[in-house]
Amino acid sequence: MKKIYNFTHYILPALLITLTTVGCEKNDDAIDTKGGKSALVQNIAANTDYIQSIESEATYNLCNGVEITDITCTYMLQPTRLIVAVVDLNKNVTVAASSPGNKTSGISTLESVPEQAMSAENAGMNVWLAINGGNFNGTQAAGLFYKDGIAIKESADPGEDNCVVVTRDGKVRICSVSDFLVLKKQAVHAIGGAQRLLEDGQLGTFMADDSTMELQARTFVGTNADASKFYIFIVEGSTPEQSTGIRLKDAMYICQGAGCYQATNLCGDIYTTLAVRKETTSGVEFNTLNRQQQSIPQDILNGLLIINKQ
């Protein structure tokens, strides 16, 4: 009995130490989801270091194929609001370019995102969602601009090195301007993009300057690996008591966490706008979801629409 007692006396503490160590290692490897509830929000939070915590999230279906998640978080110790729309391109929805008056030529004025959405609706499209597009100078796009198969601008200014393209087969691609040349004959819609955020799943590279390092409102988009999903990201900014905006560097991590494989930055700051369809007794309206820095949506040259397939 003495030998058995001694063996148990030594082996039990060793087992307890082993079990405790394994338990600690498991906790150390756990992903910090920072209070996120859905898989989308958990992955974004875990992949973005400067998101300290998720304060709230609300998800709803705008229509069959478009899911919107409205997130408030603490980012760089400041309140920040991020809205993510995930578009399932296998459903009866697709992406199209918008323009003032739904025009493909003779564009002489600008329109806000809700106005461009209404122009497209009045032209016979069934529009669910609209966002601002690429950079512009007056009534001239800074990047590529194709609408309804018509080339409105076929060249890109310096710094407008990327684009969002919808081809005749219904595919949506995010690519470089040089890669667009291969798709040019198949392009139905295209708008220019500035900095590449993700390329084949890898983080993009761009110059750090005031526009990329400042905390500001952002509009950026992405696709997953097989381009079956289109992601829209809207970050509110410049309203310190509600949302301070983010650095462009962290937009890369947000895209990566959400599941994007390709992603590009669009025009942001005061032009960042997300409008969604609302059907009322008096007809269709397009309501802006994000708070505007200048109280009303700013006029822009082009944008992107989520519409029913035609």
C-alpha cells in the first residue's frame, strides 16, 4: 500500500499541472472577437487591431440577395460606425454604374447618390441600394467610366489605377486598369478606383499621406475569391461624438476580415453616401443610411447601384 500511495501522490499533481497548462494554451489561442456576435463582425473585429470593441450590430435583409449589417465600434479609442452590405450575386441582383440623369453622354451637371438612384429607377431599373463612385474633377471622371456598354471615359488619371467592372456575362470584377484592357470589349459598366486594398487576398500597398492616414469617412468595395459576393463598406467620419472615420490602412484589414479577395478604395470623405430603397404609399424613395458630414448628400459624378437582374 505504501508504494501505491507514493505513486498516486506524485502522479496526480503532474496530471493537474498538465491539464492546467493545456487549458491555458487553449485560451491563449482563442480569437478575440471583441464582442461581435455574427461571424462577419467577429472576423472583421479579430482581423483589425485598432478595433478595440464592438458596441452594437444589427443585421437585416434589404431584399433577397442583399444583407446589411450596421456596426458601432470603438476604433482607436473613438466611436466609429461601419455599415457593410453583402450582395449575393448568385441571387437576382447585380451591380451597375449610375450617373446624373442616368446619362451616358452629355453629362453637364452632378447629382447626389439618392438622385442618381431615382434617375435609374425612373429609367426602368429596380434599384435597391446606391453608393458614391470614384473620384472626379467637375463633370469628368478621374478613373475609367463605362455605363450601359458605352465608354464615357476610357483612360485613368494618375493614382486612379484600379476599377470595378461588370462584364456581359454578369460577372463583377475588381482589377487594375491594365488588366481592364483584357476585359474592355466585354465591359458593360466600370467605374474607377483609387488605392488597391486587396489583390488576390494580399494586402495592398500605397503611399502614406494625409488622405490615407487621416481618420475620415470611407467608401470601399470588394469581392470574394470566386466573385460570387460583392461587398460594400461605408464608414462614417468627421462627427467625433458619433463616428470619427478610419485610416485607409485599416480598410484593408476590414476587407480581409470580411472575406474579400479583391478590394479597392473609392471616393470618400464628404462624398461617402449609402442610400437604400424604401417603398411608401406615394412611391419609391431612396433614404441615406449614413449621417452626412455636411447634413445633405453631396453631388457626385458617378456611383454604383445594386439592381435586379434584367
